[in-house]
Amino acid sequence: MQRVVIAVFLATVALPLGLANPVFAQSDIGSPSGTITLDGSQIPPAPMPFGGKIEDDALKSTPWWPPRAVPPAEAPNVLLIITDDAGFSVPSTFGGVIPTETMDKLATEGLSYTQIHSTSLCSPTRAALITGRNHHSAGFGVISEQSTGYPGYNSIISEDKATIGRILLDNGYNTSWFGKDHNTPAFEAAQSGPFDQWPTGMGFQYFYGFVGGDANQWQPNLFRNTTQIYPFDGHEGEWNLITAMADDAINWITDMHQIDPSKPFFVKYAPGATHAPHHPTKEWVEKIEAMHLFDDGYEVLRQTIFENQKKMGLVPQDATLTPWPSEHIKPWDQLTDVEKKLFIRQVEVFAAYAAYSDHEIGRLIQAVEDIGERDNTLIIYINGDNGTSAEGGPLGTPNEVAFFNGHNMIPAETQMQWYDVWGTEETYNHMSAGWSWAFDTPFDWFKQNASRLGGIRQNMVVSWPAKITDKGGRRDQFMHVIDVVPTILEVTGIPAPKEVDGIEQAPIEGTSFAYTFDKANADVPSRHATQYFEMMGQWALYHEGWLLSTEVNRTPWDAFGPANTDPLNNQVFQLYDLSKDMNQTNDIADANPEKVKEMRALFAEEAKKYQVFPLDASFAARVVAPRPNITAGRSEFTYTKPMVGLPQGDSPSILNASYTITAEIEVPASGAEGMILTSGGRFGGYGFYLKDSKPVFLWNMVNLERLKWEGTEVLSPGKHVVEFDFKYDGMGVGTLAFNSFDGVGKGGTGILRVDGKDVQTQAMKNTLPMILQWDESFDIGSDTLTGVNDADYSPPFKLTAKLDKLTIKVDRPQISDADKAKLEAAMQRAKD
């Protein structure tokens, strides 16, 4: 058998912990079982020349098969776990009170890490995690739902930044992704694709999860690969995604191992917990309730956690906490009895969600043990993609969609109507920000706050029984999520490719922390010396133990005010020596002006290098910014047959505009009912439907109010034209360009018509300014997932009339020259 010489990859660093020397082997080249290990220059590798012999007939010829790629010998399985919206002290592993037995157990078997950092927001952290590049380098300066047309903010992971999934796949791994996918652009999430930015297009052979920032865990917008599935139908209130995705991951790992035990697997496992909505099962809520962990309030909780952390040696004995933020969050002793009762319910459901998720992660790890692969599986379990979320506001909310539309101070008395169903399918719930502050102890502030450690400091545990011998050890070196990819590549012995699909790859920007696996390196200085942080105009720079921070100038629930127009310079700068002050309690900026100047200049260098410019401090304004989705530039939409599942980011938006929806239908002799058109669901959206053969148009105002236009007469059998016409009173989203929200969320007048005749006219005082329910879709002819009005119907509520044609015409306001002049003058006055 002819042998073909394959280029040998020469490692630039020694592989850790005795992994095989990277001499890349070839086995039985040309035979059906032939394998090679790639040299790292390009993936996929160039086709190998045929090594057999071809004569006129097969009996005189020699067959030859191209070899399949396999990873280096002893390359481990990799299980990469990241939870959602969980600050430093959520898990019991790091001083918290919420029981996380799986993480605790892994910490005793492996290593605990106290200084791995995030970006302070969901999908930016996840883009950095899977690419090994900074979030702006990967196009995710913000979440995709806020993306803008700049390289650092367009939510597109460009082809020169291949993911860890793609690299491992082409090097012989089975790869999969379970749970949250918040890295598909919101404008590429439709059935029409393209799918290159979906997990299956980024190197993950198998995907089971949801696309977007959050999902109803009882009835999620769930996909298997790129096909939406509904396994919860008929099991509402019983089926839960946290368990279902663990089941699916266990099945996938078991199947892959049975099919080819020699082939290692890589799993990215990303549960929705603990992002809102907090949806644990009743069993877990009852377990947490019985523990009475939160009866004394959030300030006592914070102090309890802090003392736990001192006992564990996680913080110095002489460390102190920053003051309670009374100007933003009411102290516990100033709350009413109703507020205390509600807030305890909110946090018990959150804690149950965290404990439940950790338990299901434990089932997954047990499955790895059951197939005999535990010793050779590297598990990286990261607690949180940012600090704990405060997007529920100081009072919490039964509906997170309300927050994104400016309703973030719903009185406790109003919220109490959902007390008994908190965390069930009847809520899209979030907790009071007071608990979030406590769950970021010993640090302060929250998710979104990139200048405070409470927003960016995470923790993790790493276990690899075959190689990590310092069981129960702790590591305090500075790290960032961009360090995960180079670590995986180092321990697997797989080099970062120079080219992928013929495209030269950008350098990986992270630094491997595999050196910390060796006990001899437990206390060596971090190899990651400099790291910038930036999110929505708040920023920080870490450099060799120093941290320059901008003072927080916007709470996360304060999303609708004018933005800082000069976020690079118009800041109060704070300076901390983290070697002496690990939790930002002592600002020494005034005493070190030259250090501040030096650090500001270094941040600007890093920002330019990693596509951070132009800085933008806006939040809500970017939610409604124009994007290149399939509706861009269109004002008229026509549909002639039922269609479901079109996501919000790819469907016609009628917010902050005038519009007319016209349905040409034919009613059968028996009458008709069912959904003509809906977008959104139980927690915010609209529906145009027939009920008892009468037309209805309804706006669900984030589950707090429903405005309904109803026909008075039954539609006779035959053809009809039903129409809803709305005239908007505001100037539209164009005012946002002038740092003004005056044009959005205004009222208007709606008219329901049947066959050209006005049936009901009604004014809306206000409209939804920003979003409908993100995890619900635009449906024609039926309603998927939840309905906009449970009192009138239950999904799928299929239309029994014949739909001949549905037309949507949108008239978006244009700002007059006179209004532009006024807005410009107001913006200038605000600057002055």
C-alpha cells in the first residue's frame, strides 16, 4: 500500500499535562480505515492525490480511499457549559445560598476559578466564547436585537473567525450545541435563511435549542437544527425545556458514542437559566420555599454571602462591601409587607430555576460517566455570561416584555394577581433588582454594567480527571471568556487554522489558561495581562492588576433616556488597584492622574484595535434601529396562504407607524373562526381573528391591558373583506437619531371595517414603542405557541374561513424639516 507524506504540525508551545507529543500520525493511508491528523494550515484540507493505481480493468488496479481526519491521540471530549444571567454569588460553590450540587461536586474533583470575565451582556459573551476573539472583533458589540451597521456591532461573525465548533469538527470531533443560540443575527432567523450564522452553519453538526435572547421554557421557540419543533404540544405545564434539552443532549452523546466510541465529542451546553423568564418546575420551587433562604431580605442575603465568601477564602478578611444603593433600590426595611411577600416569591422562583438547571447539568455529566468517558472529558462549567440581570427593575415584573417597552415599575399590588402562578406559563417573570445586587456579591452593579465587576466577573469550575490532579484547587489568575478557545485547542493538540474555506483567519485574541491545570502553576501570574470592557458606552480597562472604570451613569432598567453623546470622554473616571482592593471599594483616581491618563490612552488603543469604535451609549434606541432584514425598504406585504413561524426580526413591523391590514376571506356556510394574523403572544402582541364568525382586532399591551375592536354582526357565508386601519399620531423612530424618544410609543386611532363599512373606531392612548414578544412569531392562518388573548381562544386556533389574500401596508412617519430643526436644537441644548 502506497504511503503519502502529510505535513507535520510543529507546536509552538508544549502540550500540557503529558498529552501526546504533536507528531501528527497517519494510519493505513489508502485503506477504508485510513486516518490522518491535520497539520493546522487549513480546513478543510486540500484533497490528497489518489494513491492507488488505475488500469483498464479493476482486477489490475489498486483501490485507494482518502483518509478521514482524526484528532491527536488522547484528545479529550469537551463539555462546555455556560449558564445565563448569573452573577458571582449565585452558586453555592462560590459562597451563595442557592444549592448547586453539580458545580460543587465538580469543584471538589477539579479546579475552581475566581477571575474569569465576561463582556457584561449575553450574546457578546457567547460570541467571544466560541470564537476566542473579543466581542467587537466578532461583530457582537451588543446583542443582535440592537445591532447597527458597523463592523463591531453588526452581529455577524465574519468568515475569518471560525468557531471552536468548526475547528473541532474538521479535525475529527462530533460537535453539538444545546440550548440558547443568541449568535444568529435577528435578521437571519427566518425559514428563508441564510443558515450560515446558525449553529449548524458554524461548525456544530447538531443543534437543539432556541434562537434569541430568551425563551418561554414551557413553550419555547424550539429548533432541531433549522426546523422548528413543538414537543410540548399536549403537555403544556408539564414539559420544560431545562429537562428536555438535558434529555436530548444525553441521547446525542450516547448515540455518538455507540456509533463510534473512538470519536471524541464537543458539546456546547447553554441552558436558558437563569435569564428571564424564570421558569422552574413546581417541584424545585417547593424545595427552595422549604429552605426559607430569603425571608430576611436582600441586604441580609448580601451580608450572609459575603461572610460565606470570607470563610471560604474567596475575599480577604478585611474586605468591605460598597454601600447599599438606596438611591436606586429601596432598603428592605422600607418596603411594604406586600412588596416583601412578592419579592420573596420572585427570588425563590429564581433560585429554584438556578438549582433546577444545575441538577439537570448533573444528569448530563452522569451520562458521560455512564458511557465510560468521564475521565477523558474536559468539563468547563462557567457560571453566567454576565452579572445577574436587573432588567426586572426595583420592583420586578410578571412580564419582561414590559421592561423592553418602558413598563418597568409595575406596582407590587398589581403584580400580586400573578403571585400564585409566578414562574408558570402564565408569567414571563423577573425579580427585583435588589436580589440581583446581592447575587453579585462581593461586587456591585449588574448585567449591562461593563465598568463594574458585578457586571463582568464570573466564576467557573474545570474538571478533567485524567489530567487535573490538584483536586479541589483554586485558581485566581485573571482570565476572560476569549481564553476558552485557545485553552481547548491547546489541550486537544489541535492548532488554530491559518485558513478556513480558503479564507485567511484573524488571530485568536485570547490566551490559553491550560497552564493553570498544573498544580505547580497554581499561583503563577496570569498570562492575560490586558483586557478592555465596553457595553453601551460604559467601559473599563484592566491592565496588570489595575482597573480603570467609568462611573455608572445609567441603571439597566433606565433604558429610555437620552444617551451620552461622547462616551469616550464625557465620563467620570475611577481607578482601582485590584491587587489591594479586589471589589472596587476604594477609588484612587484623584491621587493618580497620570495613571488615569495612561489607562485612558491604552483603552483607546485597544478600542481601535478591536473594532470598538464608534462608541454608542444608547440602549432602547438601538432596538428599533433599521437592519438588513427581509422586510427592509418594503412598505407593502402580501400573503395568499397560511404560514407560521416567521420570527419578529424578519417580519413586518407595524410599531410607531400607521398601517392597514386587509384580509380577503370566504366564510363557509357553517360560519368561521380562527386566526387571520398574529404577531407576539401572551406577553405582548396583536391578533386579527374571527370569533363566532365576527371579526376581532386586539392589541395585547404587555399583558397589562387589552384593547379590542369587535364586529357586531356575524359574517354571512361568502366572500368578505375585513380590515383594520390605524393612524399613528407620533413622528416615528426618526426622532431617535436626535437622541429623542418623542416619536415612539405615541397613540393613534384604529378603525375596524367590514366590506368597506366602519364597524368600530377607537383611540389608543399609547402604543408599544419597542418590541413585541421576542420569542413568539408572526403567524398567518393559525397561532403557534401562546395566544394574545386567552379569554377568546387557545392556540392553534386555525382559521376555518378560506384566506384568499392578506395585505399589510405600512406608512412610516417622515420627520418634517421644521421638526428636525426643533429636535436638533433640543439635542444641542442637552449637550450644552
